[in-house]
Amino acid sequence: MDRKKIILVFGTRPEAIKMAPVYFELQKNSHIYDVKVCLTGQHRTMLEQVMDFFKIPTDFDLSLMKENQSLSDLSASVLTEFSKIIVSEKPDMVLVHGDTTTSSMATLAAYYHKIKIGHVEAGLRTHNKYSPFPEEINRQITGRIADYHFSPTSLAEDNLLSEGIEKNKILVTGNTVIDALHWTVDLIENNSYEDDEIRKVSKIIQADKKLILVTGHRRENFGDGFLNICNAMKALAETHPEIQIIYPVHLNPNVKKPVYEILKDIYNIHLIAPINYPAFVFLMNKSHIILTDSGGVQEEGPSLGKPVLVMRENTERPEAVDAGTVKLVGTNSNSIISSVEELLTDDKLYTQMSTAINPYGDGLASKKIVEFIKDNFKKN
Ligand code: UD1
Ligand code: UDP
């Protein structure tokens, strides 16, 4: 029997983490699917870290990353270069993830060649086109074009329904990040698992201090936002010797510059390079509070029972905010400082926010996605 060819295309760290479980689930069906992986290489080091950990073989690597790349250059090259893969490989379906430039431009390339498109993590919205920027519009573009929509929650499904997407083209699956997280937690809890990066970060942790884990990279926070975030970290570290801040700094130069300028050489702040996924999961588990503007971390923190303070003005992931385990604190320094201090001093609030809840699924999202594809996607 002719196998259907499915190309998974992704290019950044979070897409790779969230597509890894989908890849493995599809591979279980390799008798019916010829599964290929195309990396755009929108990220380089941070993508390699994920590919090395999950050991996903790469069929095509477009290696597109450039230092401090612009959105338009990157978009143009994803569109052009992924189109060439489509022309040479003639896939039956392309699977994209989320809201990156890789996903929206790969979607457009597939559409131009009339290839079926499945969108994983579909339907999240803020309805504010500049926040998250450019992700809100990237995700809307993909949502408008895709043939199949895999939504993590029923709220995301509702967003798509209100945009006129047919219900039978949408499946609520949970978020595949929970599949990846469960898999990784199980692995690192296994006594025989050894990882150099976990060993390295363990050495940084000071057992007598409360660990605050920080990440940040959003474009809408560049400039004043990052200055405010860094000044808040500095003030917190100086006034609270009982805390330790560990911050794996994103490689975007617009992030690295202010972060290293303001936060280097503070004894209870540890700036480190991005770490691999198991080491980051290990650190999340050890942390007292997580401060972030990341999408994925907003989903992982709640399911690990960690209070997450989100340094953004709005979020396309309101489920955990509604459940009370995530709080939006914006990027005003005073608001960040007071929200952290509240959690450091108010035990009742801390307990409330650290009750593990998981609005993002049961760890079976990728299985549901693949079952749906098997049931619904028939070759013409
Ligand atoms: C991108 C995505 C964002 C996602 C984030 C995850 C877009 C527009 N942005 O943002 O949605 O949340 O990834 O992290 O799709 N860099 C390196 N090495 C790396 C990765 C990045 O040096 O491994 C530097 C490069 O200078 C690169 C810059 O970071 O040009 C920006 O990368 P880019 O992918 O354009 O944007 P991110 O801010 O990473
Ligand atoms: N992460 C990681 N190493 C790090 C920081 C984060 O593996 O040093 C993981 C994190 O667990 C989450 C994902 O990267 O799954 C989030 O990526 P990022 O914040 O870059 O992107 P976003 O989710 O905001 O799109």
C-alpha cells in the first residue's frame, strides 16, 4: 500500500518540544505514514538542544537562522525554502505548530501548493494584533488556512468556531506540551537517567534559598519592558537575600544585552545560557516561583504545581489564570516586585496558587491528534 507522506515542519525550541510527541505517535503508524521532519532552523542552538534530547531524526534542515534576524527576511526565506521542499517531496499533508513565523509561512507555502495542513495548538487568541507580536497574527493566518485544527482547550475551539471554522475540522486534544512534560518528568525521576546539564544546574541551586526561575523573550517586551523586568529582578535580589534567581537567558540579542548589562555580578542572581529540556523541567520542579513571559512555561508551571507570574499585559492562555495558578503581572517593575513579595510572605496565597491543576490536558494529546488524522484524512 502507498503510504501517505506527512511532513512535520518546525523551527524553534518550543515547537520542537511540542511536536516531538506528535512525531513519535505518528512513527508508531509508520506502516501507513511516511513521516518526514523539516527544520527551518529559525532557531539554531536552542533547537539543537531539543532535537538532541528527543533524538528526532531530521530529514531536511533549511538552516535559516541569522543573527538578530528581521521578521520579513525570516518570513521570506521560510516561504521560499519550504516551498522547495514541498515541490520536491510532494507531501500529502503538512503539520505545523503554534504561532511562529515558521508555522505561518510554512502554512502559506503548503497552501500555495494545495497541500492539506494540520495545525497543532490551534485557536489561542488575545484578539490584540500587537500582543503577542507577531504571534497573534501568525496564529490567525495559520488558523485561517489550515484544514484541520488541533485545539488544546475548548476555549480555543470556541475561538475558532466564532471565526467560522467548521466544528468537524476541530479536535480538542489538550496541549502536546503536557505529553512532552510527562514523558520528561518520568525520565528524570528514573534513578538511572543521567544528564550533564541537570548535574550542572544542580550545582548552582542553593538549598537554603527559595528558587525563583525566570525566562523572557517576547518582542513586545523589548526595550522598556526588559529594562523594567531586569530592574525588578535586581531590586528583589538585593532586598531578599533569602531568594536565589536562576535565569536561563534567551539567545536573542535584544534580550541578552539588557539582561547581562543589568543583572550580571549580583551574588544571588545566576544568569545561564539556555539549558536543555530535562534540565529546565528539573529546575521548574525545584523552583518556588516561576516568573516568565513564555507561552510554554505558562502551561508547564501549573501542571507542576508552581505559581507562575506572567510578565505580560495579556495572555492567549487564560485557562490557568482563571484557575488561579497563573497571574498576569505585566512589566511594570513595582507590580512584579509586589507580586513576588506577596507570594514570599502570604502562605495562604502561595498554597492557593501552587495547587497543581492542569487545564492543558492529560498527556494524550498527540495520540488524539494521530487518531483524528487516521479517521479523517483520506488521500484523494
Ligand atoms: C521565536 C518566535 C516566538 C517564540 C520564540 C521561542 C517568531 C516571530 N518568534 O522568537 O514566537 O515564542 O521563538 O523561543 O516566530 N538566536 C540564537 N540562537 C538560537 C535562537 C535564537 O542566536 O538558537 C538569536 C538569533 O540572533 C536570532 C534571534 O535570536 O536572530 C531571534 O530569533 P527569532 O526566532 O527570530 O525570534 P525569537 O525571539 O527567538
Ligand atoms: N525551555 C527549555 N530551556 C530553557 C528555557 C525554556 O527547554 O532554558 C523550554 C520550556 O520548558 C518550554 C519552552 O522551552 O517548554 C518554552 O520556550 P520559549 O519560552 O522559548 O517559547 P514560547 O513557549 O514562549 O513560545
